[in-house]
Amino acid sequence: MERFTGCAALSLIVVMVLVLGCAGEAPPAETPVVTPSSAGELAALVNGQPIAMEEYEKQVAQVEAFFAQEGLDLESAEGRERLAQARRQVLEQMIDQELIRQAAAAMGVSISESQLESSLQEIIDESGGQDRFDQSLQAMGNTYDDFRQMLLDQLLSEGVYGAVTASISSTAEQVHARHILVATRERAEEVLARLQAGEDFSYLAREYSEDISSRETGGDVGFFPRGIMPPEVEEVAFTAQVGEVSGVIESQFGFHIIQVLEKEEREIAVEVFENLRQQTFMQWLQERREGSTIERLVE
């Protein structure tokens, strides 16, 4: 949910459609879906609030233009498949944006006219001035009002994102550990037996671990707070004593053996902190979807 500036901001609608981290999945099977002919001029209803078919089709057209510019044949099997997927992504992103608008109103999050105009002017300046900005809008098939509304939605999203994640502390209890990851329980038991016989953890990690990101450092994964590691590994790491070597732990990635090296309250690394914020926001948004009445009126 980071802000886009300069030329990147001018293609924000396409970017949001194609790669926005908050975009929802395709509608669940039980969601009522009707054809456009029976839906009139609406693409969806979100808690009774309409998403206009005209706006939906406009965003789909921008995606089509983007695909065509990239050389994708929209009449080919691949082109039809990618366009169908993009249409679903467009609708889900628009639904998410409407949920965020509704949440912003409930939370008291708002964007003043001066904030909007200041952000808009910043983008115009960074894109090379008003003429270059207007040319870019025209090339994308957007009007000034289209872009202004899109920017307002983006700023509202940032405001809601900040409000939802405001309670996340930048410091936390963290564990410094190392681990050995292997594919089978039999191999894990073999490695554990060698550790219990007194062999060096770092040596065995370099010899056996299939985690290429930590293998060459003897399995050292550094400090991490809760919410980062697989839950099975995290539970052991935060309850084990410093220096203790665990038994075999199974997770979705394979079979782990971990050793806790240190525990302390410390500042969370920037990239880890942002990951925690994103996870928190995505969980919040998923809960908003599940607690809302959403009618998708296009296939």
C-alpha cells in the first residue's frame, strides 16, 4: 500500500489491477453471480453500495490496452485466459476499494481537499509538468477526474492502512536461532542423533540443510519476532531455553531441528516490520470481506 509518485503514479490503476497486494481472490462458489444483461448498469454491490458497470468496464479496457501494448494476442487461448483472470482481479480490487472507503468513513479517516491537491501537484511535478502529465493521462485513456478519484482512493487506502496497523509495535521479543531443514523425517532423525552425540550444529547445517538462505551460515536465521516463522517452529523457538536443541519439528516446508541462541526485546528489522504490517492489514481486509454482503453481478 505504498504511495506511487511520478510516472509510476500515472499507471497506478493498471498496476493496482495487476499486482495490488490487497486484491481479493476469485469469488467463492456460493457467491451469487448473474450475467451483465440481468445486472443492469451495476458490476457489484458491496453492503448495498453500487460499483458501476461503466467504471468496471473502463478499468477492464485499460487492462486490455496494457496487454495489447505488451504484445499479448487477446484472441489467443493465453490472451483470453489472462483477460478473464484480469477481469476477476479488476472486480475484486474494486470491491476491496469500496470496503476500504466504507471503513474509512467508519474510522473517521478522511483526505482534505488541500491534501489531495498537494499530492496531485507533487505527481504532476515529478512527471515533468502539466503537459507531460496530461499526455500520460491521454495515453492511458484516463481523464483528469479519473486520476483525481484514483489518487483520492489511494490516499484513503494509505490512511486506513495506517489506522489498522498503528498498534503494531516496532519492538518485540525476538529469538535468535539456527535451524537445519531436511525433506524427510528419517533424515531429520539421523541429523538429530548426530547432534545429540556432540557433533557441531553449524557443520551439520552446511552438510544437510536444504534451506539455501541459511545453509552457508551454519543454519543461522538471525533474530525474528512472532508471526514470521512457521507456527510449529515459532512455538518451539519461543518456549525453548537458550542453547537448547529441539527435537524434530514438522512444518509445511519439511522437517526442522532448531537451536535457540539468544532471546531479547529488540527493534524489528524494517523489512520484517513492514511484512507484519502487511499481514495484519490483509487479515483485516479478509475479515471485512467475510463480514460484508457482496453481490458480484458480472462473471
